[in-house]
Amino acid sequence: MTENDLCSMVFSVEDNLPVRCVGDWAEQKIYLLSQYFGIFSEGMKRKWELNYIEICSGPGRCINRRNGNEIDGTALCVLKHKSFMNINKALFFDFNNTVVNVLNQRIEQIGATNAKALFADYNNADELCITISLEIRPTSLNLVLIDPTDCSVPFDLIERIKKTIPNVDFIINVATGTDFNRNIPMAFQNEERAKKYRKFLGNDLFFKDLTNMDLCDRRKFNELREKFRMTYQNSLKEIGFNHFDIELVEHYYDILFAASHPRAIEFWHKATKIKYDGQRSLF
């Protein structure tokens, strides 16, 4: 049971503050972020001023809706990481004031004086990026996690962030197995439904492509998802990102990594070599 993206039935057993309800797959995403964050912050600490930014941060603590286990969310995972000492500033944005207030309480509890949670609507790219520009120098190196529950973060936000802090790598949670599966077939038939995905992709090429229309009509959704991924990556290429990788989180999400420098993708491949279940990748 959730209300305003927070569990309405239980509070954290650790600090008695609100928690976010999540599925089993959330732990895989958090593990992946932790792996990369450590390699990124250790590898670059002597060369750059480093910052971490999270959009759609949540309250910092999560509860598994299936088994009741409570865990640190992405924000606290980063703040408690042993390599967080290498970070100059950490900014966490959410559109829910209650969530922001709860996360700020948790930030204060762990004594992270170089971190803060802030209210922001990701549909207002200019306002969000003005806040970033007041906090972070454009000459720094930045890691940005964008972690929504659907494909609703408009591409112009990513473009605007890139202009504000040019040296930036993105980890983006893309809901290809949930939002995409439920709504894309209808979006091909309904202009109003398609608007959200056009904003997400940064153009209307996906919906104008006759091949994609045919794939949708024939219900070839695996191929259609792949075309959706490639359209999104092509948009990212147009603003300077040339190195990509995708980690699938079961059948729910794509965790997309996008970077403009080959060193970043080397770090990413190193981070993803040992999987969440402990199995080491062959490559």
C-alpha cells in the first residue's frame, strides 16, 4: 500500500521514518550503482572534482514488498559508501516534498555535510539545472543517476544537464519491461499517449518509422523494445554520448549507462563483471 510514492502501512525499523515500497529487482539496481560508484570515485579522485547527482531519489530507505526486508535505497547506498569521501557534493532531487524532507533527515543523521535533498520537477529542466549550476562547478566530473518508475523524464532535461555540467556520465533507469510494455501499443494508436514517449526520446522518429508500426501491429514487442533502445541511444549520441551499455534488471528495467569518454565505459564493464548473484561475467 503506497501513498505519494511512500509505504502507507509501515515505517523504517531503523529510524522510524517513511520508506519506499519496492520489488525484488530494486536490490539489483542498487548493487549495480554501488559497484560503479566505487570504481568511478576511486578511479577519478586524483584527476577531478567529483560530484554525484540523483533525480527521482526517493526517501533513502526501501522495503521489499514481498518479503518485508528493509534496505538502503540508492541515495543512502551512495552516502554510506566507503568511497563517498572522494565526492565534493551530492545532490538528490525529488518532486515530493515529504520525500525530500525525509531524505534530508537521513542525510543529517549520518552527518553528510556535503549532501542535500532538494525539491524539483524533472519536467522543468531550466529550473532544475539552475539549481545544479549554483551548486556545482562546470569544470567538475559528475555522475548522474536518473531513476523514475516510467519513461516520463523528458530528453530535454538530459540535454540541459549536459550543457550545464559538460563532463557527465548518466545511469538511466528505463522502464522498458513495465511502462513500455503496457503503453507503447496504445501510443501508436493515440497521439496523446505518444506525447510522453516523444518527449522521452527527444524526437518523433520512433513513431514515424514504418518498420516500428509494423512490429507493433504484429506484436513483435522484443524487436520493438530494441528499436526503442536504439532510438534513445541515437538521441544521446546527438548530444555527445558515444559509449553505451545496458544491464537488464530481470524483465522489468534497462539500466542504461551513457558516457562520452571511453575510460568511463571501461569502468562500467569492470563494475558489471561480477553480477548481483555473485556470478562473474566471462567478458
